[in-house]
Amino acid sequence: MTTNRLLARLARGDVLIADGAAGTMLQQAGLPVGEAPDRWNLDQPTAILALHRAYLDAGADVILTNTFGGTRPRLAHRHLDDQVEAINMAGARLAREATGERAIVLGDIGPTGQMMSPLGTLRREDAVAAFAEQAAALAQGDVDALIIETMSDLAEATAAVEGAQQATNLPVLVTMSFDHKGRTMMGVKPEDAARALWALGVTAIGANCGRTLSETLAAVTRMHEAVPEAVLMAKPNAGLPHLDGSDLVYDVTPAIMADYARQFATLGVRIIGGCCGSTPDHIRAIAQALAVT
């Protein structure tokens, strides 16, 4: 049996550098505002390969597939629900083509965009099925593991884990977005998320996106305190964006991101990267800051 790349690196005790933003980078490459980035796996594969290679060249050990919006419910908003398998398999294969043996590929699974019952209309069994469908397509495309990210509803996060574990035997990582006074948008506390998610037998837990680097660091600290044995991941935004004319600007510099990366590493975080607004320059700075001297 082939040793899983991610599990092998974690077993060695490595701190892994994850990639940065996809959506904002693709918009700079010409993705129209409002168009599903996932569609470019089929329509603009060269741009997706260039995105992955830019992060690899910056020092990333971990590349996420361009499939954040790849569940059937989310793709249905863009009338792409008949292409779930094609979009996800293409995203996985493009990431694998770009990385080869250089890096670990994580199949990216984001929220469905719908509210779970009883607050909304999405039934748990339908959510599990949607996540399982996406996970199966990503596995078929040859990812090393699955990452469920930017979750705010613990019920949806656990449904995603259930679906991923039903459909594949791949390692599963889960990160939630803590962006409202130390909690997720749905009111979930970091310590509660840590206990609930780690109990599901996942490989890593943590925080991504969010408002500020300091808030993400605080959330991950609380997760660590709640479950000290958990493998942790952090992929924060480059701060909050603001408009500069017609441009959306993120103020966190690569140097600031690198300083926080050191703090995450000191806490024991094993996978560190960036989310919205981060660029290959931010990832390069993180990689240099955490390089073994």
C-alpha cells in the first residue's frame, strides 16, 4: 500500500506550508466578478495550472484544488449542477498535474451555501450526500486528502466529514471560520468545534479565512487548549479588504503574515498558509520565515 503523502509528512514532524488565495488571484487573471471560479477547471485550465505553480514556486508544500464551490447545491446556483463530477475531477487532476511529486494535493470542499435544517431547508441526509458526491470525484482525481474549509455551521461541518468518510478512505482536515467576536457566523466557539470535530477521527482541525490574523491566532489557541493532542491548521486572510478606487485591497503585508506564521508555529500548528487576499509573495514570506536554519 502506498504511504499517504500528507500522513507521512505529519508523522515526520514537518511543519507544512499551504498555498494562499485562489479567488482573488483568479480575478486578477481575468475571472469575471460573479463567475464561479470552479468553472475555470474546465474552461481555463492553463490559468489554474499557473495559479498552482505560482504557489509551488513560492514554497508551498500543500496545494488546494480549485473546487471550493464544488458541491451540487452550490453549483446549482450557477446552473452547473450537471457538471459536479467533471468540475471536481478536473480540479483534482490539474492540481496533481501542477504538483507532480513536489507537493501534497488537498481536495477543497467548501460550504454548500445553504442553511441546514431546522434553520434552513437543507436536510442533513442531503448535505451528507452532496459532500460525499464531491469527495468521491476529488478522490477519483487523485488528491492526497480532503479539506473541508470555511465552515461556520458545526452541523454542516460534521455532515461534510460524514460524507467524505462515507465516500473515501482519504485523510480529512476541517477548518472553520471564526469571524464574529471569537465565534463563527453561526455562533460556534473554537473550543466546541475542536472537541466535536476531533472526535470524528479527522487528521487535522483549525481555522481559515476569518477577519484578522490576531483573531485567527486566538481561535486556534483556544482549539489547542481544548484538544491539546489535535493536529492544527491555520490559513488566515490577509486582513480585511477595503476599496481603493475600484480595487479591493488587503493591507496585511507578507512580512506581517510571516510574523504571524512564526506565532502559529510556536503554538504547534502543523499546516500554515493563507486565505483571501494572500498571494505567492505572502506564502514565500511564510516559507522563508519557517525554513529550518
